[in-house]
Amino acid sequence: TRSADAAVMALPLRRSLKLFDEHIDFSLEASVPDPIPFEAKLREMLTAHDEFILTPAQHESGHSLMSEVAAFALVSESGNLDTEQEREQEQEQEKEVKSRRDQQVEVEKFVEREYSRHQERPKPWPVTMLARDLHEAGAGDDGHPFYPLRDHSLLLHSGLPFPSPLLLSRNYYNPAWSGLRRLKNVIVVVEWAPSADPARLALLTDEEHAAAARLGDRQEAAVLRAHE
């Protein structure tokens, strides 16, 4: 103990005090410095202050501390390796998802270019066309503005077995079109039930329409009673 105390007393006073002097550096690196592992930094400090480690017990404490730090460093490196592998797997999965999204966008854009808008302007037709026989629409007459709904189908698709009285306007979808087409929103639905009597198919004048719509005496009396 006395020899140890004597060795301590023999240490230079100025250098001993300098151990507690912390140097502050405000200079900036030109690039981000690489981090120094804690084990290497601690070993460097022990080597730099070797002259102040005087007894074998102090040397043993230093070696024991370095062994413990080295053990924790191995565990930390193993954990960092697992974390790095997980991070790489996540990045690969994100790249795959992004690649799929980009591919879907490219496919959608490619399909969008295939849509045709040729001859999509609606063609007007006279109301007298409604007086034509319904079978003319089923015979595929291009002059008729309607055709059976059961004959309607998109490209590379089959139609549905709708009832024969249901018709579809050629201005909505013309069966003569080729290529992909975007369907329009249905904005008008007409319930059309013409009479089978040929005499009723002719359009009436205003006078004939007024005469046909005139009420009889009993009908007029019923209307008056309803409004009293």
C-alpha cells in the first residue's frame, strides 16, 4: 500500500490535473465522421492513460471491463445484423409493392389508350321512327334507332337473355362499333307501348288529338264532382 501511495505521489501533478481538463473543439468536419465503436474508444483511452494505471489490480479491472464491453458488443452486433436483415427484407418488399403498383398503372394506361371514341356522337332520329314495327328493330335494321337489349354485348363478352320487349338505343351503344368502348351513364328510360292497330300508329293533328281526348257527359260530371 505504501509503495502504491508512493507511486501516486510520484506522478506529475500538472499531467494528473490535465486528466480533468475536457478539451472543447468547435471545428466542423468536411464530412460526417465514421462512428468509433465504444470498445475501440475505451481501449484507446486505457492505452493513452496507461501511466496512471499503477497496480496489478487496476490493470485487472481494466481487462475485466474490456471483456464485458466486448461481450455486449458481440450481442449488439448480432442484434444489429438481424435488424439490418429485417430492414433489407422490408425494403425489398416495398420495392416489390411499388413495382406492382407501377406495373398496374402502366397496364391501366395501356388499356386506356385502346378505348375508341370513333363515331360516338349521338345521331338524331325523328319521333315517327317509334311508329315502325318493333320487329324491324329485331331484324338488325341499321336505320332504326333501337335494337333488342339481349343483342347488346361488349367486346369479347356475351350478352344477357333480356326479354324481347326491352330495346336499347344505338346512341347509347352501337352494335356496329369495334374495339373497346366506355359505357355511358343511362340518363333516359322510356316506357314505349304502341298499339298494334295500324290505324293508331299514325300521328294525329291537334284537332284530332283534342277530339279523341274529349270527355263524355258522364266523365265530365264525374270530374266536376271530384273538384267540388
